[in-house]
Amino acid sequence: MATLANTFEQLHRDLAVALVACRADPSNHAVHSLRTSTRRVEALSRKVLEEHPRALRLRGKLEEALDELRKVRRAAGRVRDLDVQRMLIVEVAADVRASGSIAQRKDLDEDCAELDDVLRRRRKRAAERFLEVLEDAEPRLERALDRISGEMEDLHGTSTLKTARNLVLRSSLELNDMSSESLHCYRKRIKAARYLAEMQGSSPVARRLANQLKKILNEIGRWHDLKLLAQAAKALLGKQAILTGSIREERDRALQRAIDAAGSNASAEKLISAGITTYRYTAIVRHSSVRTPAR
């Protein structure tokens, strides 16, 4: 099993590659890879902070790195959100075209062109801002990360799989309802669990847990992306536009799928089979219904 220091060094190398790629061209793929890399480093750093509260010198360096990582991730996130929203326009529109009338298709095409053009321009500005943040934060981030690996050499702690299990359990117990706000918070928490489980990829149990969490995250993430797109479409096109209505309907369907993924007995059983056992796990399935968002 890799040590904390070795795992951290590998994540640092992956992050460095992603940073170089984004500086050269903040493409869809490059930005997505960078966001993932920052989250992996953040997940391991927070694990170390939680398990070694008395490692004061290391704590300061980790907190400095986390601060810079957060800036980079959030700037990249604004770019990534717009990339995903533009892809969703194409997907939703294709479904409408398959069943709509000729008149509806014409209106739909106009809506798509108008909304995509606005999002494209927003993406350009967000990418420019992202590169500015990167230029400012990267030197401090690299200095902080360079100083951390050596400090981890003598640290020992629980496996990343065990930390991932505990994080999923805590997150599930804190999922007190199935509102959209609670679901989004749950998604953010179990992202770290997924990345930690993936760090122990040689374990079949860890792989099963990571794969199941990924499925849940994909469902919740799709709903959240559609929620943001629905807001943008309503603001630009109005709530009566064909595209706005179609996005809204798909958002509501995605919300129900997200709830099913996070809260169904089937999902709970799959997670339990991956090694998570607690008599209180059913907290995640307390609520089986949810109000759809106001239209």
C-alpha cells in the first residue's frame, strides 16, 4: 500500500500536468482534468488534517495549499459549468426535435442559438478570468505543495478506503431530507469519499465503492447542471420559451433520478455490499418523495 507521502507526491505530479495543460489551452478537457486534480489533492489534505491535528507545521502548509487550491478550483468551476451547460443545450434540443412540430423546431433552433451564444461569451470571459487566477495563485500553490511531501514521510493513518467509508456514513446520516439544497450538500461531501476510495484502487472493495459513488454523483451532478441551465434560459429567453420549458422538464426528471440514486434501498444495499455497514444507514432513505422545483 502506498504511503501518504507517496500518494500525495503522485497527486501533486498529476496536478502539475493539469496546470500546464490549462495554461497552454483552457479547453473543456483540460479544465475538467484540473478540477478533478485539485479535488483529489484537497481530499487527501483534509484527511491528513483531520487525522493529525498536532502536526502543526504540516497543518499550516496544508491550509496554505488548500486556500490556493480553492481559488483555482472555483475559477475553473465557472468555466466547466458553462461547458456542461452548452452540451446540455444540444442534448435537450435533440430530444425536442425528435418529437416536435416544424414550427416548434424553428423556435427551438432560435432559442438554442441565442442561449448558446450568450453562454459561449460568458465562457470566454470566465476562461480569461480563470487564467488570471491561475497566474496569480500557481506560484504560491506550487511552493506550498513542494514543502508538504517531506512533512508527510513519518505520518501514519487509516487507509483512504476507511476514511472514504466513514465520510460516506457521516454524509448519509447528515442527509436529513431530500430537498435540493440537502442533495447538493450531500454531493459535495461524497465527492471527497469517491476520490479517497480511488486512491486505494488495488482494493476490489474500494473500486466498488468508488464506482457506486460515481454513479450517484453523476445523477446529482446532472440535476444540478440542468438547474443552473434552467435559470439561465429563463432569464434570457423567458419562462414560456420552448427551450426553457424543455430544460425545466428535464431538470425535474433529473432531480427525481438523483433522489432515487442517493436515497433508494438499492443504492444503500450496493454501498453496504461495498463494505459500509451501520444500522443507521437507512437515514439516506428516510424520505422517498420531494417537491419538484417551482416553475
